[in-house]
Amino acid sequence: MKLSGKTAIITGGASGIGQATARLFAQEGANVVIADFSEAGQEVANRLQDDGHRAIYVKVDVTEEKDIQALIERTVHTYGQVDIMFANAGVANDEPADQLSLEKWQRTLDVNLTGVFLSDKYALIQMLKQGTGGAIINTASIHGHAAKAGVTAYGSSKGGVVMLTQTLGIQYASRGIRVNAVCPGYIDTPLLKALPPEAKQKLVDLHPIGRLGSAEEVAKAVLFLASDDSTFVVGTSLMVDGGYTAQ
Ligand code: NAD
């Protein structure tokens, strides 16, 4: 078990990549805290408990500073510490810039970038207080590195996550806290549910591997970054994209 005795917070843990990661972390021995504003997170926690794992759900809006502070407090109260933060909650609702409302732009930046900053900030404060090191993994995207027409606010937010990850990575590495990002290609999760089949096929065609990824495939990369398998990996972006960015 790679995470035995560790406590991990997973934002966006009610669905998709976060949910798959919560299950994998629990199977690897972690105490899991599912932080999400969707109350489906409670069912995810219940199912993990039914399978003999340790998991709780905390309702959180990652854009609200007080929610993140309360999340850390509840985690420490329940499990004693925070060892891993997977800052993963995100939204994708975008347009070309000339059609994109300020409201949509702002909400995307608030959730995808400010939400990651707040999650990282309060995890760091707790980890520094503990003095036992830690691992922080942020969910960026291929679009934090490679632009796509129309992916305006989302790409900007994920580019910000890549740079935030590098900045925190170099700032805290000497104190035993490793900060890294995972950059998924298109993954078949509820985030893509609104797409018609032809649009989905177009996305498939962008991946040299010839298919979309699964949430479980991303979860395995997150586990690598969270565990002692990656002790010399700092400030990096790990592409999990079926060759999208290599192409
Ligand atoms: P998803 O929609 O299945 O899950 C996202 C979760 O985040 C949901 O449970 C949602 O309730 C939660 N969430 C959204 N806003 C929140 C907020 N303000 N506070 C708390 N929780 C909130 O999506 P997913 O595909 O699993 O996406 C997870 C992450 O992966 C996101 O950051 C997304 O941008 C990124 N990503 C996804 C893909 C993809 O193709 N699916 C590709 C690259 C990156």
C-alpha cells in the first residue's frame, strides 16, 4: 500500500477524475476526504466506507476561502493531519473571446485557478505547521500547455495552474513539500457529457492513441505524484494525454 497512514484531500472528488482518485487512494491505504460542492460526494464516501475504507465527505465551494479553511480544520479534527492535497475541482464552459462574457471568464478563473490557489495555500500552511512534508497535486490540462481555438478562459486558467505549480514547487521543496501538476488529455468523464457524438469523435482524433482517456488512468498518475515513487519530482507537469501534446 503506497499511501498507508496518509490523509488525502481530493477537491472535486464527487465525480470523474476526483472520484476515481479517491477510490484508488483509499485502496492504497489513505484516509480520504472528498471535498466537493456536489452532495454526490456523500454517496462516494458512503460507498468507500461500505467497502471498508476510511472516507468522509465535506461540502466545499473551492472559491470560498472560509470553506477551504473549514475543510482543513475538519480534516485535521477527523484524521489528525493533512499529507496530500489533490486540488482537482474544475469547470469547463467556454467561448471564443469575442463571445465570452466577463461572468463566464471570471467563474472559470475563480474555480480553476483561485480554487487551486486557496486549496494549495491552506494545505501548505497545515503541512508547514506539521513539519512532516507533504505532496500537492494540481489538476491542470493539456490546454495549460497547448492552445485550442475557443478554449479561452479554460486554457488561461490551466496555464495559470501550471505556473502556480512551478512557483510553489520551487518555494517549498526544501521543506519536504512537493508540488506537481497532472495534465490530462480529453478524459471520458461527466465534464464532456454535453458533447454530441460527432464532437466527441473529433476529440478522439486529436489523440494519437486513438481514444479518450479514462478517469482511472489519470488517477494512477496522481497516485505516482502523491506517493514516495516520485520523491525527486518537483514543479513538473505530468502529461497523461495519449500523445496529444507530443503531436
Ligand atoms: P467532473 O465534472 O466529472 O468533476 C468535477 C468535479 O468538480 C465535480 O464533482 C464538481 O461538482 C466539482 N466542482 C466544480 N466546481 C466546484 C467548486 N467551485 N467547488 C467544489 N467542487 C467543484 O470533471 P473531471 O473531468 O473529473 O474534471 C476534473 C478536473 O480535471 C478539472 O479540473 C478539469 O478541468 C480537469 N480536466 C478534465 C479533462 C477532461 O477531459 N475531462 C481534461 C483535462 C483536465
